[in-house]
Amino acid sequence: MSGSPAPEFDTLRQGANLAISAICLDSKTAITREAASRWFSRRLSLRSPMDDPVAERPGRPDRPELLPPRLVKKRNLNTPAGRIALLHALAHIELNAIDLALDIVARFASESVPLSFFDGWMQVAFEEAKHFNLIRDRLKALDADYGDLPAHDGLWQAAHDTRNDLTARLAVVPLILEARGLDVTPSLQAKMVETGDTESAEILQVIYDDEKKHVAIGAKWFRFLCHRQRKNPDETFRHLVRANFRGQLKAPFNDIARAEAGLTPSFYRSLSSVNAS
């Protein structure tokens, strides 16, 4: 977005909506950063009756081609092409993570929650935009770019399925999808180091450290809502996951990192494929 005027928005919901709807990915990340900056300095109100309806799907460029998850090929990280494919897949995840964080802000701006709730999710959105740009820059350094390979279109389904229930959204997005990153990132990082790609490994470390904070934000507010509703968080989590998540939780789990983020095994162990068998 260099050289273009700053986007016009007067409320956080407007800014989040603009970023979600942006088709240009440079614009999406720039608007996200600008909205976060204005919000943190309290130069924006939260919402207005004049705000547009929340976008039902995020803006996307023509590429990458989106396929069902089962049609996306597996990657061999021992080859340069395989490492590019992994980075491309991670870029796609981080791009969706930007929009998922912004959607929590825009869609639930009328919820009766403290303003610090929106502080947390704008911090998440800001950091997801940082992650996407880091990975995209790394892809460019490897003579590739986001959009060069197919990607799957399953991630946004979580937003659609939980669009009417904030507690369900928190259960599915940060406490399942983001927590999964805590399980798989250390081994991916080790593989990158093994192949000599220390630059990519360093980016994965940044993402891993931030993901712990993101899961912690999700766990904090999930418990807040459960306690306000006088519900048991563990039992509520399991109920909402069974009702709203299409799939099964897969072991092994990074129990230590999950616990550091406030997600104890009592939440998820009974839902895993190991325990379900």
C-alpha cells in the first residue's frame, strides 16, 4: 500500500471490515496494522450504527487456486520445492488467521465484553499480519510467492459455523485451530534446521512464540464467558467442539506449550482421536 492514502474509517469495526474485505494482500495487512495502531492509541471508537454489515467472506486475490483439503498434495521437506510448499501453506494459514481475528472484532463488536477483549484480538490480528508478511518475504527470497501453489479452503468454514456464538468461536478458532500450531510447529522448525534453512526456522520461532499468546487470549476470554454464564469451561468446550468443529483433534499434543497458554489437558484429551478410538 506504499504511496496510497491511508484508508478512511472512524470505528474499529469499520477498519476491521475494510481489512477483511481487502482483495490486495498488501492492503489487507496495512489496514490491519493501521486499525490496530489507531485502536491502541484510542483514536477510534469501537462501533457506530453507520457501520456496514460484517463481510461474510474475506477478500482474496485470484490466486491461489482453492481446493478441497484432500486434494492438496503432501510435502517433502527434504527438497527445496517441498519447503516452499510448506511455507506457502503456512502463509495461507496466517492469511486466514488475520481475517479470523478481525472477524471476531467486527462481528462481535456489540457483545457485552470489556474493551480489553478487543485489545487482545487486535494484537492477534496485528501479529498474524506480521507473520504473513514474514513468510511471504521468505517465499520471495526463494523465488516464489503466495499464490503460486494451490491451497485449501477449509479454514474460513470455522468462522461461518460459529458466526452467531462468540463462545463457540473462541472454542474453535484459538483453542483448536491456533492451538494445533503449538503441536506441529516445533517439529517443522526442527526439520527446517536439519535441512539448513535457518531463515525459515527463525520465522517459525517467531510464529510459535506469538501463537502461545494467541491461545492464551482465547483461553482467557473463553473462561470469562463461561464463568459469566456459570458454566464449567471444560465441559462447555467439549460440547461446543462436538457441535461446531468438523473433524477430530489429533494427537500428539504439545501439552507443555498448551498449558503455558492456559489450555490444560482436561479441555481436549477426551476429544482426541486416540481417546475416541
